[in-house]
Amino acid sequence: GQQLNQSPQSMFIQEGEDVSMNCTSSSIFNTWLWYKQDPGEGPVLLIALYKAGELTSNGRLTAQFGITRKDSFLNISASIPSDVGIYFCAGHRGNAGNMLTFGGGTRLMVKP
Amino acid sequence: KAGVTQTPRYLIKTRGQQVTLSCSPISGHRSVSWYQQTPGQGLQFLFEYFSETQRNKGNFPGRFSGRQFSNSRSEMNVSTLELGDSALYLCASLNADRGEQYFGPGTRLTVT
């Protein structure tokens, strides 16, 4: 199935470091969502973005909706061990129905 | 509010059998979407139900089907199971006001 291009695929960082990951698409999305998934659990919604250029924060997380509506990035500042998990971006086109298209995920590992 | 619930959490079936998975959305949410998650293909959209009607369908064979009841609870059915159907099946309910999808914990299906 179609996926968004998410990078990097994995990151292994030191506790306290900042993290950046992004998603790109060849087509436009009207909404970008960022999720975190822990092993054996469903994805948990972190941030939702609705307007091109929008910058939204949720605690140590900051996400931006690209101006072209074809990309988005997520930053995590001052990473902590509980940030470990897989982060997914998802795009929604805003047409009838609510199908999300997902990126391949970024696996984040944090070394204490 | 209680979150999205899915039952059962784990299931082991043999090839050729059929399986039914259940999802109860967040109270007040009328849209339920189903996704399949595998290591190779990532998160892929199966179908969406709204007010007991299938509104969107992904690119999966007819062995995959679903339905929604008047209380918004949804079930998905997979008939004639194949080894490749082994996956985490996720259900998501939609906050229509904000366009945000919230996922349940998933049902881990193993086909032997």
C-alpha cells in the first residue's frame, strides 16, 4: 500500500539529545498526524496539524505542517528513556471518509 | 472517557479457519476504521465504517470484511485464513470535530 516517506528509519541517541524526524509525500495532505507506538500496543496520537505552515507543540514535542502540504517534521527536545518507541507520521487527504496513509516509522532508541 | 477497546488481544488460528475481531469505539465516535500492521508492509488501511455503512475500503481481498452495529461497535472478519494474515489488527475511532483518529491496543493474530 501507499506510504509516506519517513526518515530516518531508526535513531540511537544519548539521553538529553534533541531528535528530528520527517515525512514527505509526492501528494498533498490536508491533515498531518504524528503517533508513537510502544511494543504490543496501538499507536498513540501525539500531535495533529491542520494548516500549511502550522507549528504545534506538545510538551517537549514540536511538529510542523510543511508549507507545500507535502511534508511534516517532528522534533523531540531533551530526550528521555521513555521516548523510546516507534514514531509514525500519517496524512489525511480530507476527502469523504477517514483513511490515513502512514509513514514507515522511525524507531527511536535512547541510551541513558 | 474510556478509550478504544479491542477483543480479543491475542488469537492463534490455523490456515483455512475464519476469525472475527471486535472493536468498541470511544463513546460518541461514529466512525471506526480498521488497519493491518505487519513488519513488511507497515500500517495499511482495511476499511472504514460510519453509521453502519462501509464508507471507504482499502486494497485487500474479499476475504476481509467488516460491519458496524447501531451502537457504533464494529467487527471485522477474515475468512479462509492464510499465513500472511498474521498481523496486528488495529481499530481506530474518529473524533469528527477535530479529525483525529484514536487507536485501540490491537488484536495480535497468528496464523499457523
